Amino acid sequence: MSTIEVQYYAVLREQAGLSQERVVTAAATAAALYEELRARHGLTLGPAQLRVAIDGEFADWQAPLADGAKVVFIPPVAGG
Amino acid sequence: MAGFEFSDRPLDTAALRASLEDRASGGYASFEGWVRDHNDGRAVERLEYEAYAELAIKEGERIIGEAVRRFGVRRARCAHRVGPLALGELAVWVGVSSAHRGEAFAACRYIIDEVKHRVPIWKKEHYADGDSGWVNCERCAAALDDAGHAHGHGANPAGAAHPAGLPQPDYSRQVVLPEVGQAGQARLRAAKVLVVGAGGLGVPVLTYLAGAGIGTLGVVDADLLEPSNLHRQILYALADVGRPKALLAAERLRALNPEVDVRAYVERADAASLQVLADGYDVLVDCSDNFTTRFAVNDAAVRLGKPAVLASVYQYEGQLQVVRPGGPCLRCVWPDATRDGLVGNCAEAGVLGPVPGVLGSLQALEVLKLVLAVATPAEHGVVLVDLGTLEMRHIKARRAPQCAGRSCARLPPAVAVDREELELPATALASAVADGFTVIDVRDARERAERPAPCPHRHIPLDRLVDDPRQLDASGRYLVLCARGQRSSAAAEALRRAGIRGAWSLRGGLAAVGADLAPA
């Protein structure tokens, strides 16, 4: 199990009802972590519609998660 | 043939029209401005036009030249009356002939709008009540009106045509910064910035850039002002509701800083229009409220090798990205075309007014940094701004591995100005070459010796190309050129029939490619 700092933006923050949380998880990749959180918080957007950043850099969904990683889920934002 | 002229006698529209006739043109568009019987609620009986002819003709010629280059039309002309005119008389005439109607309409509109804004012409109106008054050219009038004079053109007394009473713009508070100085101020004055969207983001962008003395500001917006805009679009007032935002913004910005050349485009920016419009600017700023436009701005910037400053907002948050030639672009961050409707815009999701205010201010700042060549981390990724928690987070992005040079491997094919047609405008030659089109010259040896193609190309004589289109890769993109665009059009048509969907003809051929448009 690893401990991950998760941050949500925009519509994800709204749906999760929080902007960050610390998650203890067995998920080995960003994709697996997102599926776990998606089920827990009822997030509607699929990973194809989002980007994930790990430790301050856009990352692949299959990128491995290290203990203590900071993960940000970023939906596209349209308003102007 | 003069492109722009004054006449103290009635304009002969038949002769003017005939002067634009041209075998290569498939259409002609014209605009006539007439003397009407009222202005600002006052009955007008007759009027007089006066011009500063020497300056006016130069500026008029410049506008005609811009229209021809910008829209790739064949011929353009404008004639303006001076002296006394009666009601109903023709005051100004614009005519454009072109291979296709779209450019003819656009160039005609451009010419009349720019003439109204830029050419020093004054109009003295004689009213039914015996009174009379000078009405200045729109640009000066806007500056005066908004400087606190009573609204209405007739209010300006004779002789007060230019904002002579206004103080000079003073940039001392920014010039004192070591990054600016006189040299930096000169760079700002020389810069041309195109702002797409005059809403919550666009208003602070435009306001700060006009205040900073950016020399040329283009503003593109098709929308009319709505009361629900005003909590965040603080350049406008309730009394403006229903008017086009691009024109309103231009009016306010000219009043804010008459030194700025503000150009308003009341139109929806899309891939085709941006391809043409963006060419005249150094920096593009996306302040739109949808992804389709944001991608179109990004793509135009990448194709033309120009920087773009992109931003968007959602409730209490925003995202900011600076795209530089050769750096990660919007498609590196959002590789699969992100669809509108997936996430809310301001209308659907709600937003507090200062949120786009903050993001727009950041965009203005990034534009100034770009022009002043001040380094910024925003060009290496996306800045996430959370105004709920007051946190800013910088997410680094890398270029997609397939991208090379200044282009982006994920760009969609360049859009033709008219999808139904086979042609790209002559003005698109340089960008098509940069964009990876293979240029095919179908002219014969003598023609090629007389005027070599101004870019890297393959030479395939017309008959050989038409006889055997399969010699080309069916998935390639080809721009066929000849002397005047007729053979290349036939060739492109044959290639399309043979299943080569990426075949295009250069409209008007090399004859339409000005020396200044030739790629280096």
C-alpha cells in the first residue's frame, strides 16, 4: 500500500466535494487510482477526458505511482 | 488605376464597377454609403464632406493594399465624395472583384470599416432646425465621446475634429522598470496582438494591453452584449446591451488610448477565418469560451509559428498556457480533441466576475512578457490557478514525441477558406509550405525559368500528373501551383477524383503571390 496526495480540479472537485485528500491505496498506476476514486466519489468523467499530473508534470495514465506521490486530476475547462 | 480617390462630383458607379472587371474573377461585391436624413435623432437636410486629402489618400491606398493582401482578392477600389451633398446622394463607394465571393464580401467590409475608422474625413451636417455641426471620423469621435463629452456626434464644435484637448498617453510608470525602458516601450508600440473574445477574459487583456501602448490590437467577437455579461466584463455598461462587443470594446479602447490602432472584427473566429486573420499579428490571445475556438487559435499560432496565450475559467479556477513555437502546445496537453459540452462554461457552470478578471490579467501580463522578451515558466506547461484556495500550481508539459521543428504532429489538416472548393488562397502559400504540404509546380520549362517557384517544390508537368495521379502518395497533402491558377485547379480536381483527398490548387497561381508573400 502507498500513500498518495490527491488534488482535484474544477468539475472533479465539485463532484468529489473536496479539493484534496490523502489516499492509502494498492493502485499501482494513475489509471488504477482514478478508477478507485471515480467509484468512491461518483466522478462522471472518464480518464480519456482528463489529464493526470504526477509530481508537477503531466503524466501517462499507465505511469507507476510511488509512495508519497502528488497526483493532480485535471479536467478541461472552457469558460471565458 | 487609383485604389482610393476623392471626387467633388457624383460618383460614376458604372465606370467604377467596369474598372474592376477581370476574367479571373468569379464575383464582385460592392458597398454604397448614402446620405441619410437623420443622425443621432436629428433631422439632417444636407451635408458637406471635407478631407485632409494628402494624408487621406495615402491611408486609403494603404487600406486597399491591406485588403488585397489579406483576402487575396483580384482588384479593389474605393471612391469618396467631398464637398456638398444632398440627401440620398452616394457618399462613398467600395468595390472588390475576386475569384470567389467569400473574399469579395470580406474585403469589401474590411475596406469600408477601415476607411471609416482611419481615413481623416469630416462631415458637416446641416440640420432641419437650421443648426449645423461637424462630425469627425469615427476614431476621433469615439475618443471624444468617451472622454466625457455629451453623447452625439453633432456635439463637437467645428474645428475640434481631433482630440487636441486630451493629454498625451504617459507610460512612465512602466518605462521606469528595467525590463521595459524606452526600448521596451518601442517594442510594445511595434507589437500587433490579436485577441479572440471580448468577454470576461478579453476585457482585462484588451484594457491592459491598450493601456500599455501595444501598437495594434485586433479584437474578434461576434456576440452582442447581454446584461448577464456585465458582472465580469467591466469595459461595458447597461446602456450598451444589444451592441456588438467587438465594436464596443474598440470604442472604449480608443478612448482609453488613442495611440492604439484598434481593429474590430464582428465575426466568429474559426479555423478558416483565423488562418487569414492571424497572419497580420505577432501574438494571438485566446479569450474564447469554448474548446473549438481555443484549438483553432492554438492551431493558427502553431501553423504560423507565432506565440499564443491561452486561458480558460471554471467557477473559482482557471488554466493558463503560453504556447511558443517549438514548445508544447494545447494539443500536447489535450491530445484528443476535447469536446465542448463536456465541462461547463461560464453560462452553465457559473463564475464570479473577478475569476476571469484574474486569469485575463495574467494573460495580459504574459503577452507583455512575450513582447518584452521576459522569461516565463508558463510556456513550459499549464498554470492551474485555484482562486478558492488562492493556490497556483505549475504543471510541466512535454511536447508530443512525434512533433518536430516548429510544427505539431497532431494538427488537423489546414482548412480551406471555402470547403466546397479545391483552392487555397495565395496568401496561404507560406503557411502551407511550413505546414508540410508538398508543392507541385505544373508549369512548363520556359515559365519556370522566367519565374521560379518561390519555395521548395516538385516539378511534374500537368499532363504527366493528370495521366498518372497514382505516382503520388494518396495520404499526402499537395498544393499544386501554376501561373494563374487554372491548370493547377484542373490538376487538383483530377487528383481528388483519383482519391487524393489532400490535393489543393493555389488560387490565382503565382500571379497572385506578391513578392512580400513568398516564403523565404
